[in-house]
Amino acid sequence: MFQLLFLIGWIGIFILSALGIIKVFIPKEITTYIAFIKEKYIFYGYSLDVERVKISIYVFYMFVSIKKFLSMFKGKENRTFTFESERGLISISYSSIESIVKKVLIEESYILSQKVRIKEKKKKILINIKIDCEDSEGITEKLALLQNKIDAELEKITSIKTDKVNIKVAKIISKEDEIISTEGE
């Protein structure tokens, strides 16, 4: 719901900024256009009051801005994955899940750095991992085994089933310290 609200908000911001630019460069035409809208469009016997429309838009964008501002302070520690067992609800924090995944990643000697993101998807966990690794033979096979290892470790410790374990290799660093980037340059 809020994603749709933000999409509408950003489209409106684009339109308002475009109209603002036009008003700066061609003020006479935009004033004529607003007068045309006032004359032509009448809704249920009431004429369109441009000032009321502008105030409504400003209030809407103020709401969107405040919502976005407050969402910036929502901490990761508060997010939990909750599932039901025979005896009641069990909640496990995302940071706990993330630490289990990082423990598995640290055990792998070819991984130099990692970034882990956890999302909930249909009562399962979606794990996105971004890594830098050393170049070695069979890297794709090693990463496929790593995906299975992460899935098995999470299920063994927490009984949580993962939806997917996505691994993105950001950089491959050769043994001669030459960086081969897999991202666009």
C-alpha cells in the first residue's frame, strides 16, 4: 500500500518540478493554461479551484515526506521473522539470522568480504548476499555448495526454511591483487 503511495508521490514530484521549471522559463503560458483549466473543468456544479488542489497536493507531499523521514529511523534490530510452532509463536530477529549466515561465510577462505540482507517472503526467508572473493577454479560450484550450506545451517539452527539464497559476486580479486569487477564500470 505504502509503495503505491510513494510511487504516486514521486510521479507527482516529477510533474510539479516540471511545471515549476516551465513556470520559471515561460510564466505567461502556464498562467494562461491554469486559467483555461479553471474555465473548462467544472465538477458537479463546482469550478476547479486551483489553489485548493495545490494545497491538497502540498499536504499529500508533506505526509509522504514525514512518512519517509520516520521510516529512516526504523532499526534493523526490531525486525523479526515470526512463525508458528505447536506451542505458540516463535520470533527470531533478522540480526540473528544474519549472524548465522555470516558465520557460514567467514568459514569459507575464498570470501574476502560480504554484505548480507534478509527479507521475509511468504513465510520464508529470502537471503541476498553480496561478496568479494578470490579467483579460484570452480567458483560457481563453490557458490552453489555455499548456498546449500547456508540453507542447511539455518534450518538446523532455527528450523526456518529459506525461499532463496541469492549470491552476487561484486568483485573477483586475483592472487596478484588485480581486481576483476563483475559489476558495470
